[in-house]
Amino acid sequence: MHPSKKVMIVTGGSRGIGAAVARLASRRGYAVCVNYHRRRDAADDVVRAIQADGGHAIAMGADVSDEAQVVQLFERVDRELGRIDALVNNAGVLETQMRVEDMDAARITRILHTNVVGPLLCCREAVRRMSPRHGGQGGAIVNVSSVAARLGSPGEYVDYAASKGALDTLTIGLSKEVAADGIRVNSVRPGTIYTEMHASGGEPGRVDRLASAIPLQRGGTVDEVAGAVMWFFSDEAGYTTGSFIEVSGGK
Ligand code: NAP
């Protein structure tokens, strides 16, 4: 435990945007729980990088779509880092590009479980710790959505885009529900960012293919997204809740 540090959980902190958020949060003084699903090795690398930088982090495995694992994750953080101040719902998945007419229910359900049920469960556990109704002292939550919620991802993954639309509605509703409890809930909507996620969709080179169609003419970096996420946790954002920052190069 580091009583002087604020505590943050980053879901899907092992790779991509989540790993960048975890590293930046540590530099801003947070003790960080780097959650992962399957890539313990990658989560351990993030923790080692944070420790080498003088920060404090621990790696914890949990599938955010599984209620029992989410409950265990938050209970372990209570014990090992202390009561959380900040949650970043970053874990998210997409699957092979295809049209809706070719999708089966199992795939759609997997997407919705990880991208919608997962953040809802993590928000529930966070509010149970942050709200004064439960002895908490407030806090802040950032949900990592996508401009796909606005664009719809036709021909690629409408299921994924729909899950991000649901996440945006969660941000709006929960922000109003818990504002009087001193909990702010906001969202960052990345555009096309260089991570391994595009390989999950079957097109590792997707960012470069789309670059010329992005007004700023390039893909974004994970650090550019992490900066926006961390702004929502800053004192400057104290009057901002239910709000969205797009990090999409103008797309
Ligand atoms: P990524 O590189 O594919 O990393 C995904 C992360 O999520 C990994 O840490 C992975 O853990 C974790 N994860 C996946 N399923 C999980 C589960 N069930 N439980 C816990 N963790 C799980 O993805 P990314 O590009 O950084 O994306 C991060 C977020 O940004 C996602 O919500 C994504 O929708 C959003 N986003 C990304 C882009 C983009 O262009 N990259 C654009 C818009 C929005 P393991 O390492 O253990 O597998």
C-alpha cells in the first residue's frame, strides 16, 4: 500500500491504449492496477516499466465480462493498493471485419459482454467504493469509447460500433446518477490509433490504409489518447462530467 498515492484501475492495461494510460497515470502519481485478460507477459512488462520509472503498479488478471472475476479484481485492489479513486474502462474487443448479415449471435454476444457488460460491472464496483453512500470520498471514471459510436463502422464491425454507442449512453446516464456523490464520469473517443487491435479485426495495416482519409492525414498514437484520458482526472476537469473528448485527427 502507498497511502500517499491515489489508486487507479486500468482495465486492459497490458497493451495499446491501456498500457499508455497506466504509464502516464503512474507518472502523474497514481498507484496503478494493470488489469489484463490473457497477456500476463505484456502486463508484467508494463508493471516493470512503471517500477523502473519509480512508480508503483501491480498486474492483475480478470476477464471484465465475468462478474465474479470483476468482483475479485476490485477486492484484490482494495487489499493490495487501497480504495480506488480512478477507473479507466479501457478493455475492449472487436472481431474479424464482416457485414451484419454474416454475424452470428455468439460473436455479437462476446462483443457486448466485453465492451458493455464489462464496463457496467466495473462502474458498479467503482461506485460502491467511491460513493459517500458506501463510505467513499468520490472519484472519477473514464470510459474509452470510439468514434465508431458516431460513424457506425459499416462493412467492418457494426456490432463493435453499437457496443460503443451503448458505452456512451452509460457515460451519460451514470454521470448524472452519481454526480451528487462526487463522482465524475467521462469518455474519450479515439479514432484510428496504432495498436494491435486492428490485427484482431483481420487487418494489421488498417491504420495506414485509412490515414489519407483522416483530416490530420495520419493515425494517432496511444500517448495522444492517454493524455486526453488523464486530463479528465486532473483538477482542471473538476467541473466536467458526462463529457466526451474525441482523439481522432478530425475524423
Ligand atoms: P488492444 O491493443 O487490442 O488491447 C486490448 C486490451 O484489452 C488488452 O490489454 C487486452 O488484454 C484487454 N482485454 C481484452 N479483452 C478483455 C477482457 N475480457 N477483460 C480484460 N481485458 C481485456 O486494444 P486498443 O487499441 O489499445 O484498445 C483499447 C480501447 O480503445 C478499446 O476499448 C478499444 O475499443 C478502444 N479504441 C481503440 C481504437 C484503435 O484504433 N486502436 C479506436 C477507438 C477505440 P490482454 O493483453 O490480456 O489480451
